Amino acid sequence: MIGLSTVWTSRSAHTGEELLGPILDLGFEGVELEYRITQQIYREILPRLRTHELRVLSVHNYFPVPDILPPEKAGGDCFSLSSLDKGEREKGIYYTSRTIEFAHDLEARVVVLHLGRVETELPRDGLQELYREGRWEGEGEPLLQREMEERGRQREPYLSALFFSLEKIVKRAERMGVTMGIENRYYLQEIPDKREIGIILAQFQGAPIGYWHDTGHAAVLETLGVLRHDELLQLYASSMVGVHLHDAIGVDDHKPPGQGEIDFDMVRGYLPEGAITVMEVHPPATGEEVMKGLDFLKEKGIGT
């Protein structure tokens, strides 16, 4: 089964019907609930989820929108689990633990986590902006080298802070029977990079932590010369618990599969049996485009 992330509807949804109605109309049977869903909308959709009108495949941290934030501040990075600020880490631990409890209540197997970032002096989106502005040739490689070097110098305290956070969260996940999926990210400063995925999995071997692969993020970093998409899958497919399926052109992702440059035949070859498959398509994709993307994936043998 391929599910659809509520990111497709949540940005404009003001009611539970506006959130789930379009997804049900397309015939999807599974869904990922993500971090833009307010507590009010969650209360509205809960009866439909209880009757399994839609099966909740995964939940994306932080869910629902934390009560201390306005909806416009919602996000998977609203609290950094790798922050050097104790107060922010504690908020991240508390609201991640709460997300795990919601996932357990909804019978979702996996909570998808963003793990924070290594703070540097360089702009977070500098690499992507250079590419979009057509300035990559000549300027891109030097900036990439600077960012990788600075990130490497600054990394250790952020990883230590992250391990502290995860040690707290793992205990709740174990009690709830929920697995945490650590997601590969879009920006270079974000955790985890290619090597850090392995470090984290090794550090928490035996704990309910697995790898959550994002096809668009991997493709963007391949475009920028940071990594190879297939190498990331080679390294961590055996630990994969789920995948966000979307396409990318250059550094622009979250397009319906089949509308970009990603080799989904290659991706399919690495997907382990039992991995959760979720389309994570952003507006302004239409319902017709979403369905074409779903058909495209099925033709590739994904989700069948």
C-alpha cells in the first residue's frame, strides 16, 4: 500500500473534512499525518481514523501542532533535538514523546523525526540558492567545501546533544511499541548527513530506531555533489523502515513521482519488504497529478 501525506492538503485545510476529504476522494487507504495538523483538526478527524476509514501508516513529528506554538510556527524543526540550549532540547523531548503517544494511540508503526542541525555561520539555503540563480558553476564548489569543513568542525557537541535527547525518547518509544524513523535531510547543515545516519544507528543498535529514506532530499543533495542517491540506499536499505516518495528537478523537490529526474527503478531495487511507502507531494499538485504519480509508482513495482 502507498499512502499519501497530509502535507498535500494541510496547508490550506481549516477543517478535518478539508484535510482528509480530498485524500479519500482519490481512493487512498493509508495516510501519513504530519506536523501542520492542529489539535482542533485532529479532534475532528479522530472518529474517521478510529473506524479505519483511513489507516495511519506513519506520523511526522511534531504532531499535532504543539500547544505552545501558533499554527504558522508548526514544523518538523520547531524544536531542535540537537540544540545546545537545554530548554529547547527539553521541549523537543517532551513534544516528540507526545507524538509517539499519539502514534501509538493511532496504531501507527513509525514516527518520522527531524534531528536538528549543526549551527554554522553560513546561510542554510546558500547552496540551493546558488543553484537556482544559475551561479553554481564557479561559486558552488567552493561554498560546498567551506560548508562541509565548517560543519565537520562544529559537529560533535550537536551530536552529543542529540544522543542525550534520543536516549530519553527511546524509552518512551520502547514502552509504546513505536519505531522512530530518522530522515535524511534537504540542507547540508541538517542532521543526519550520510555518515551520521550510520553513527546514530550504531549508537542505538537494538533500540526502536530505523532509517527513513526521502527520495527528493537525496536527489537534491546528489545534484549538489554532496552524496550519491544510490550509495545512501546501499548503505542503509537494510535499516529502512519507510520512505517518502516524491520527485525532484534540480534542487526543487516534492513533485509527483514521474514529473522529475529521480530514477525510481533504482529506488525500487533497494526498498525492503515491509517498508512503509508514503507519497509526500506538495501543492500546487492537482489530484490528477497525484493519481498519475501513484500510477507511475505502481508501474515501477513500488507499493504493489
